[in-house]
Amino acid sequence: MENVQDPRQHINEEPRNDFNDVANGFAWMFIFMVVVFFGAIAIKYLIS
């Protein structure tokens, strides 16, 4: 009987670099938050 949980049998169909994925996620979230921050500052000064 085959061992279906043998990790050697699970071929990674799309090899990815996990570190780059995480780094890109942090970078894009940081950029988004900077845009939100400066947008909030602009709205604050337009209101006051």
C-alpha cells in the first residue's frame, strides 16, 4: 500500500519564493498605508 502522506510525492507545481512574497506584501501594505496617511492629512487640512 502506498504512503499517500509522503512529502516526496507532492510535487510543487508552482515553485515560489516565500520570502519575496512576504517582503512584497509588507512593501505594498506599507506603501498603501503611507498613501492613506497623507490622504488623511490632506483631508484634515481641507476640512479645517
